[in-house]
Amino acid sequence: MSYIGLYVAGIALFSVLTLAGYPGSGILALCLMMGISGILRFRYLFTCTEERIITQVGLIARDTSEMRLRHIRTINVRQGIIERILGIGTVVFSSVADGEGAVIFKEIGDPQGVKER
């Protein structure tokens, strides 16, 4: 649901190009937008174990952040109005330790449920 803008843009481009007499280009634009959203879905990997939480971001290169559960001091949920409607949001795990900053789970479903778990 976090990529609904790409879906809407793909459908709009398909409609405009098809009505303009370019149905092949419309199909190509729709496939391109769906393909981009499919690829972007795999750039985030979130893991929770019994000892730590881990987030990995990136398709080719990876940026990994992790935090031990015992170091978590606050858990915040960020949701805008559109995100609340779509049922997605961002969960931020913060630590008071200077060596560890925050681990962020972006664009996840049921962020409040993740916080409670």
C-alpha cells in the first residue's frame, strides 16, 4: 500500500496514452510503474529476534542497523493522515546509549501493532 502513488500514476499514464491513441505505450508505462513498485518493495528487510532488532535497506548495497532489545528505551510510531488511511507507518526504536542511535522500520503495515508486540 505504501506504493499506491506509483500504481495510480501507472493507471493514469495508461489511460492518457491509450486515449491519445498509443495503447502500446500505455501498456509499457503501466508495466514500468508496476515493475518499479515491485522492485522497491524488496529494498527494506526488517527482522526481530529474541535478542535484537535489525533493519537492512538497499537493493544492491545494504545499510544495516541493529539494536539489542535490552537497549531500547522508547518506541515511537509516525503516521501521516494518508498513512493512517492506508494502515502503514514508521516505527522508530530509540536507545539512550550514545553508541546506538535509532533503528527505523519504514512503511510497515500495522505499525501500532508492531510497537505493542
